Amino acid sequence: MNVRFSRPRALAAVAVLSFGLASCGVNAIPTLEETAKARWADVENQYQRRSDLIPSLVETVKGYAKQEKDVLVSVTEARAKATSIHVDANDLTDPAKVKQLQDAQNALSGALGRLLAVSENYPDLKSNQNFLALQSQLEGTENRIAVARRDYIAAVQAYNIELRTFPGVIWASTVYHSNKPMAEFTASDSAQTAPVVKF
């Protein structure tokens, strides 16, 4: 028996097959991957915002606290190291690279904390409007970094789960076999200790 499909029937079959594939999760892995990469871009954007604020903050403090040169140098060096490490979206599957960036950013956070603690010793600096504005912007940026990191962690978790659960595991082992789980942020050792904040 020779069965011939007409062109409209063939197109209908392709449409049904395409809809079936789309509804069974074949697009979930690339969608979740792109979402995680977009959340990573948000993290990088907030790190850049913080990095851009630091030179103005250092210059403002330098005018009041010349004898705190070692603190100013440590902030400048930590900023230079943090900005020299770049993790793009393609490196997100390499936990060592993500940890290297995270360690540099944690060192920068520590140096900034020491710089802000120094301001306690300089009443004129603490009342300087430029310093207060920069300090406020820095605090807001730290909050934005925390939110961006939280959103990235959630997006990576959704992506990694999709790679390991049904039906995503089928697509991950066939169509998307080159996709690897992405690295998440991990808490630093200092995160176990409550920070001491003095203003």
C-alpha cells in the first residue's frame, strides 16, 4: 500500500510535531540559560557601579585622612584586583573562575568596610556632604549587589534543576549535551560572622 501525503497534511504534521516538541520542554534549557546569563549581567553591572564610586570616595577621604594612607592604598589595590577579573557568561560553568571573582569582590567589600570605619575618626569627614552622598550611594549599591546576586542564584538554580530533572535531562543528554551546570555563589567564610558597622 502506497500512502502519499498531501502538502497541507505534511505541513499540519510538522506543525503538530513542532508544537509537541515545544510543549514538552525542548526550549526550557536555552530559555533558563539565557535568563541566568541576564541575571549575571545584572551582577556585573552592580559590581561596576560600586567600582565606579570608589575613586570619588577615596579622593574625598584622602582630603581628610591623609595619615590613613594604608587603608586608601588597600581599597585602591582591592578595586584594581576586582576589576581585573572578568567572568563572562561563557565562564559561568567554571566554579573556579566564579570563586576567583567572588573572592576578589569580597576582598574589595572588606577594604571598603575598613575605609568607612576610618571615617569614624574624622568628624569633619563624617559631616562632609560629598562623603555622605557617596556613602549613601555605596550602601544602595551594596543592596543592589545583594539583590542581583540573589536573582542570579535563583536563575542558576532553575537552570541547573532543568538539566537534571525530567524532561530536561532528556534534552540535556541529547540536544543540549554541551550545556553544563552553572556555578552559584557561595557564602564567604566571613559571612558566618555578623559584621560590625559603625557610623
